[in-house]
Amino acid sequence: MSSPDWLRTFVAIYRSGSVSAGAALRGISQPAASQQLAALERRVGLPLFTRTTAGVEPTRRGRELVAEVGDSLDRLEPVFAGLDGGSLTAPSRPVRFGSSAEFFAHSLRALFDPGGELPGLTAFFGPDDQLVRQVGEGELDLAVTSTAAGRRGLATTPIGSKRFVLVAPPGLAPDRDPGSGVEIGTLDELGRWLVGKPWVAYSAELPRTRRFWLTSLDRAFAGDLRLVVPDLRVVAEAVARGVGVSLLPEFVCTDALAQGSIVELFPVADVVPAEPWFASTRVADAGHRGLGRIIEHLARSVGP
């Protein structure tokens, strides 16, 4: 009879794609994980993985075995965790939640509802690829990103999308100055007006902004880049303080638009594609009710 720990380690390696990442998920050393995998392969009588430069790939027998035991182990994992901690009840801990700082700030109301039905959180911020990797390696329980995870062993749930708005300080918008003689009624007129105007951006590369200028305004970016700052909230504040124009996700400037401290310069939602949000968790955590509730609350809060 194989030890359950061998099977748990095997499934962790399968889902993470490498022995070292599987060991990290299990909280054991890489040599220990290698020994458990070797013991299981001896018992099965066939190799379960082939080694590659990037990690491991499951053999046919490996895929068959994970199909046989994966779901059962997932259902037993809370019991195993409790036994590992010295009791049949797994100790509660805050959910390790990863996202951008801007998304987390926007989602606070959804993540901390007055009813108190959601678990506690410990937040981590980083770029999408880092957050997805951390979920896969067991360092995070849940991550919200703008890209689907696309990794073995991770479950990805669409929770909504963000639309973009072209915003400016009120004093810079031509429709606030009837005597200016400037009217912006078309994208062509918008493009001519924007040439040389001060601009605020999240990154110097301006990937979305340059694409907007090329595909929608039919010209290369010709704004006067005044400020680059890697925090969308600061970009919105800079626009409100008169620094320049920016193309921003609507969620970071909703309050400022409502208050009139910034204005929508021209409607661009139809020409700038909305960007999706995805919530990623480990397949092994599919039965975690707390994670499911968080995802449901986020979908209601940020969904279209």
C-alpha cells in the first residue's frame, strides 16, 4: 500500500510542473519529494514523469494516476492539513490574496463586506506573471490578474472587465472653454487636438496609449509626456492636478469623474478594448468555501 504522502507529493509535482515547485507546495525539501516520487514509481512499476530542461512532463501512466486519485486527495486535503497541524480541524488562517495595489484598493468594499462572511486576507502586490506563479507554487491562495493563468493545476474564473476612459483636467478640456473655438466631435479632430498636449502615463513604453494613437487616431503618439509613474492612482491624481491627459482604466478615476476633478475628454470605450479580470486558484483548493465566496463578491463588484 502506497503512503498517502507519496500520492500528495506526486499530485503536487504534476500540478506545479517540477519537483522543486511540488516540494514547495508540500512544504518539504526537494530531496524528500524526489525520494517520495521514486518510491511511488517503484510501487507503480512505471515512470510517472519524464524529466525535461523546464521541469517534468507526466507520462501516460502519470496522467492516468492523477485522474484516479486527484479529486479524492483534494477532498481529503483539509483533513490532511489538520492532521499535519496536530488536530482533525485545519487551523484557520487569512487568505493570501494577490493583485495589483490599484485593484485591491478598488475592491476593498467587496473584500470586507459589513456582514463579515468573508475570511481575513493578507494582501500581496505584483505583476500578473509573478502572482500566477505564486499561486501555482502555493505562496498565494488567490490572485486577480488581467491575464488567464494557463498553468496546469490552476483554475481560472473570469470575474469581469475594465473599460478605459480618456481623461483630462477640467481646465484643459476644450469644451470647458466655449471661447476657444475648438470642437472635438470626431476621432480625427481629437487626434489633431491631442498633438503636443501634456500626457501622464503608467509606463514609459505606453503600450496601450501608443496602440490607441495608431489604431484609433491614425497617427503615432505625439503627446508631450510630462510624467511617468507606476501607480494608476497617482496618474489619476496627477491628471486632477492639471499635469496632463491620460488613458486610464475607469475604475481608478470613478470618484474623480463623479466629483468633476477630472473630465472625460472623448468617449473611447468603443475603440479601446476592455481588459478582462481573472481570479486564479489552485485546483486543489476547489472546495475552499472562503475562496469561492471572495470570487463571488469580486464578480458582483467589478463585473460588467
